[in-house]
Amino acid sequence: MYFLLPLAVIPVIFIFYYVYKKDHKNPEPWKLLWVTFFFGALFLLPAAFLEVGLTEATGLSEKGQTASVFAYAVLIVGLVEELSKFLAIRIYVYRKVEFDELIDGLVYGAASGAGFAVVENIYYVLEYGFAVGVMRAFLAVPLHIFTGTLLGYGLIQRRLSGSLRWLLILFPSSVLLHGLYDFMLFTTDEQHLGNIGIAILSVIGLVVFARYLLKKHGTEELAQNVKMPVFVKFLYRALGVLFILFGLFMLLGFFASTDSKDSAVFVASIVGVPLLSGAFLFWKSLKKDPTQLPAG
């Protein structure tokens, strides 16, 4: 199963690189980024122990009555995991002089989320295999990285303005969104396949908002005029082909295993997302390098 390790790691690197490249004016030191990444990964262990302890203490779990499952998803899983990513930013890089621009909060938040995501992803991919790895590439990985950007943005607003307003909005929002995502997956069964669609929509909403912040505070005009590295083109193309093949495989499997025509949401979420995402990535890999603006 160790040959699946690239599947666990590459999506994390890909999404983090997307966030990092938005900071063109004053790129952050890789040392600080790696330390934040390391803390994000390190804090997964105490987070896992805390989740187990709280589960035993409260009796809540992913099974049971709807209200108790929702409470477990939000107040245990969502709260503990988002708190661990928050602390990964707060205890180290928050105190550094380099943490001084709004875009920095997004980049370091993504580093924290990427550290957490890569360790969790390795476990799930090695334990459950290829299909789970591909689905996590679309769902869990962007969820962890982009909730990290929300936490980082709240912290940088606190650092620069002294106001807690953004943090008091974005921290609970990241916890609730994380919990909602997990709740939808916990309660998915043959009668509730549409829950997967709601989980995907929650991740898409998170990605759209994070992308808005990146475009607002990043140097987008510079990003449009920087050549795409060869390895990034290859990564776009490889992931595009992988996602298209996975989408086709799922489509064939769906029609071969069910006679029901009432699962349009399920088909759209499970099959449509990888097919459309794969086509987009492959198309992006074929785009020509943008022309550099003349000096002066």
C-alpha cells in the first residue's frame, strides 16, 4: 500500500502551492512555513487523543441520534481539529516579525492546515486505499487547508488591527463548517446519498471564500504574469488525467450497480466533481505561458 503515498501527499502540496504562489510581493521564508507545517502535523496526535477522550467522556459518537451525531461532529471533531490548527499558527509564527501582512495570515494558515492534512491523509489512504485517497483530495484536503486560511486570516487581523472581530467570526465558522462536513459524511447511507452533495457544497463554498480573500490580498496582477513552472504543468496534467479516469470509473460503477434514477445529487457530486475538475486541470496544463509585461 505504500505506493499510494504520493496520492496522499501530492494533493496537499498542490493546494498549498496554489495558496503560496499568491504571495508574490513578499514571499514568506520557507523556514517559517516548514515550522508552521510541522506544528500543524504534530498537533494532530494530541488532537486525536483529545477526541478519543471527549468521546468517552461525553458518550457522543458518529453513530446515534441525529442531534448527538451533529454535536459530536461540531463540538468534538470540528472544535478539536480547528483548535489544533489555530494553535499551530498562534504559538510560533504569530510572534514573528515576518507575520505582518494580510496575505501572510492566509499563507501560514494554509501551511498549518496542510501539515494537519498530510498526516491524516497518509493514515486514511494507507488504511482504506485508492478510492478514499482520491475523494479526500477533493474534500478533506481542501477543507483542512482552507479552514486553516480562515484561522490565519483571523489571527493576522488580530495582529495588525488589535481587533478580535474577524477571529470571533472566522474561528466558529471554521469549526461549524468542519463539523457540518463531517456530520454529512457520518449520516450518509443509501437513503441519504444527497448528504454527500451537501458536504461537497460546503467545501466548495469554503474554497470560493478563501479564493476571494487570496485574490483580494494577494498580488494577482503579478501572478498573471509569472510563468508556470514545468513541474506544476506536469502536476496539473497528471492530476487532471487521474481525476478524469476516476470519474469515468465511478460513472461505470454507478450504472452497473444500481437501477435507481433518483440519485441525481449523488451522481453529480461523486462523478461530476472529479470529471469537471480533471478536465479543468488538464485544460490549465495546456495553456501557454502568459506573456511578460515589458519593463517600465
